[in-house]
Amino acid sequence: MFRPAVAQRNPWELAARWCYGFAILKTSKGRFHIMIAVQSELTAAIRSIPDYPKPGIVFRDITTLLGNPKTFRRAIDELVHPYAGTKVDKIAGIEARGFILGGAIAHQLSAGFVPIRKKGKLPHETVRIAYSLEYGVDEMEMHKDAIQPGEKVILVDDLIATGGTAEGATKLLQQMGADIVAACFIIDLPELGGRKKLEALGVKVRTLIEFEGH
Ligand SMILES: O=P(O)(O)OC[C@H]1O[C@H](OP(=O)(O)OP(=O)(O)O)[C@H](O)[C@@H]1O
Ligand SMILES: Nc1ncnc2[nH]cnc12
């Protein structure tokens, strides 16, 4: 039977719904403010080094963020919170800085950790892929038995620039049949278009802060 949406509802139910909506609004607004504060804190904790490793590149050095217990914890908490309480089987970390973040995230989510390494470093049977990055080309690999088909995996690295590295890692994981929940980074260099590369492969991208330029 047709029921007008509002008129026949109990006024107490309407009031309860209104309060609930207000609470959500308040909470998300609160979270928005917290996020801006966290973003400034994380941005300030990163050291920028011009012309490293090549002229024209501003190297975004996260060692300063990692060395500060408060900002290291904040970054990990922010990367973890959307997945807290959800089932994640493995965190795949990209060598080298993705290992530091990925290990901490895996611990928080009670997930396993899978290293994606530069070629020639892993001792057992591997799958390998060539990839290009902002300042060169290389090859990366992972152990063939590191991921079982259908496992839920989060890919982690410190920074996405051209997206060549993360794209290579995504392709390796997809080859192994991983169900990639998301790819997470502290830093995005949006002008270099990495996010779009991953999204074109059907991967959700989550980043905490952005820097202009290279
Ligand atoms: O989006 P892209 O253009 O591919 O660049 C991003 C990659 O570059 C950096 O690693 P780097 O290659 O410098 O290796 P490292 O962590 O071993 O120093 C960074 O940690 C990412 O892995
Ligand atoms: N500008 C940059 N800073 C740090 N790591 C990077 N990897 C690619 N580009 C980078």
C-alpha cells in the first residue's frame, strides 16, 4: 500500500531520524577538521630536497616523518582506519619505503606481509615485471606462492608519482589472482598522473597528502 513518506510517520521516529542525520553531519565535519590538521602535521614532517637524485626532482624524504614517533603513528593510523575491522589477508609493500609502512599496517590489521622487491633479492621462485618510474626503469618481483588467488590485499608505498612502480606491483598482484582492496600511499604527486594509472586498472587509490610538481 502507498504511504506518504513523512506525514504518516510517528513524530518521535522523525525526531530520532533527524538527530541521527545531525550526528552523522557533526561526525563527518569533525573528521574533516581532524584530517586537515593531520595533513598539515604530515606535510610539515616531510623534508623536501631539491635536485635529488636528479636536477629538477624535489625529493620528498619521509625519514623525518618516520623518525618522529607522533607523525609515524599518525600516518599509520590514517592509512589503517578505513580498513579497521574489515578482512584483509595481506599487505603488499613495495621496496624499500613501502616495507616500513606496510609492516606497521600489517601488524595493525593482523594481516600477513608480502615484500615486492627489486629483482634478484628474493630467494625462492618469483614472478617478475619491468616497470618505469620517475627517474629510470627497473624490474620488480614477488614470490610465486606469496598470494593465493582471491586473497584480499592492500598495496602500500610511501609515494605515488608517475605510478609506474605501483602499476607494476598491481599487475604482479593481479597476475597472482589477488583481490586488491586498495593501494595506499602517504604522498601523491598528482601532476605526474600515477593515481589515474592505478584507477585504470580498477584499483582504488588512497593518499593522505599532495605536493605540487615533481
Ligand atoms: O610512481 P613512481 O614514479 O613509480 O615513483 C614512486 C616510487 O619511487 C620511490 O621509490 P624508489 O624507486 O626511489 O625506490 P627506493 O624506495 O628503493 O628508494 C617511491 O618510494 C616509490 O616506490
Ligand atoms: N619526488 C620524489 N620524492 C621521493 N620519492 C620519489 N619517487 C618518485 N618521485 C619521488
